Amino acid sequence: MKIISHFLSPIFAFVFILLLIIFHPIQWIGLKIFGSKGHQKVVDVMNFFLVKSLLVLGVPVRLINPYKLPQNSTILFVANHQSLFDIPPIIWFFRKHLPKFVSKKELGKGIPSVSFNLRHGGAALIDRKDGKKAIVELAKFAKRIDKNKWSAVIFPEGTRSRTGKPKKFAPNGLKTLVKYNPEAYVVPISINNSWRVFKYGKYPFGIGKPITITAHEAIKINSLPFNELFETIESKIKSSVE
């Protein structure tokens, strides 16, 4: 399999990077001419193609969602984190809920399309080295999603799991989002196998193993005390991570 990967990896890398370069100016046009809604449409389409680009590696991405998600309400999507390929499927599959990300500030510059979207699409860019500033930025973000009826995506592990085994979840980020969105819902998400794309390291890419995104039943934030809510979320996510 690794031998085959050496042939497929350059093709995938070319396609993936080309998509980011192509959609960078299209995002700019969408934002400047059609405003935030135009920009969001471009971002949705871009992430559709990014998800499909994984087929070059023989990696389909599947959504498992037996539940009906709440409508006309802010949703906090809380997920385990395995690789950068967690993000395009979440944006595409849950696009109707306008998911915005909590991301480290370093990603806000230098990456075609990605950095532009983070800076102009409503994301929270936080400094992990400065806890106080991070909480302030998260509070602003939490108020922003409440005001605009957007949804948020947060990875409580903070950093990616290189082996797929979930790390310990940290509560502070989610606690801040919950504080300013008491009427919202939390949807736990379990991500499987996206880490396998990097199982050999940065290169070549892993091939042939489907990535699955499993959405669990929505939980009304104000239905449980935070500590119980947090434990329930962590348990649900980890129970479906293989």
C-alpha cells in the first residue's frame, strides 16, 4: 500500500493545493461583491471539492447522522481532532448551520484560502501562549455566533491526535462558548480514521481507509449543569472513536 501511496500522494498534493489557490481569489470576489453570504457559498463549494479530493487517495468521507439537527438555533459542534482533514467535511456536511471554527492564530496568515476564510469568515483566532487573551477572544467569538445565529466548532483536545486515540479534553474553551450561548445546543461529533492520512508522517499519505464523521444526538445546553454536560459530551465522542 505504501508503494501505491508514493504514486498517488503527489497527485493528491497537487490537486489539494491547486484547489486552495484557485478558491482564494474566488473567496475575495464572493466577499467583496456578494458580502458574507456570497463568501460563505464559495467556502462551502471549496470544501466540497476538498472532501472529494481525498478520493485521489481512495479515501471516501462518510457522514453518519441518525438524528435531526436543531433548526434556527446556534449549535456548538464538539469533536475529537485527528488531522486537518477533519475540517472540510464538517464545513461541508453541516453547511446549513454555518459552522465557524476556533483556531490558533498562526493559521490566520500564509495559507491560501484557509487563512482568508479564517480572517474574514467569522472564526476565532486565539493565541495558545496567552491564556487570558485566548479567553477574551473566545468570549467575543461566543457573542458573535449568538448574535448572528451561526454555529461553532471546537476541538477540546487542543491539538491533533497522531494515533487516533483521543487525548484528554480541556473544558475552558467550551465553557466560555456555553456561557454566552445558554439557549444553544451541543452536538458531539466522533471522527474516525482521518489520522490515517498521515500515518506515515507528512509524506507519503495514507490511502484507502474511509473517514467517518459521526454526529450524536443534540443536547440542549441549559438542560444540564456544565460539568455533567462536559462529561456527557466527552463520553459520547470517545465511545464512537475506534
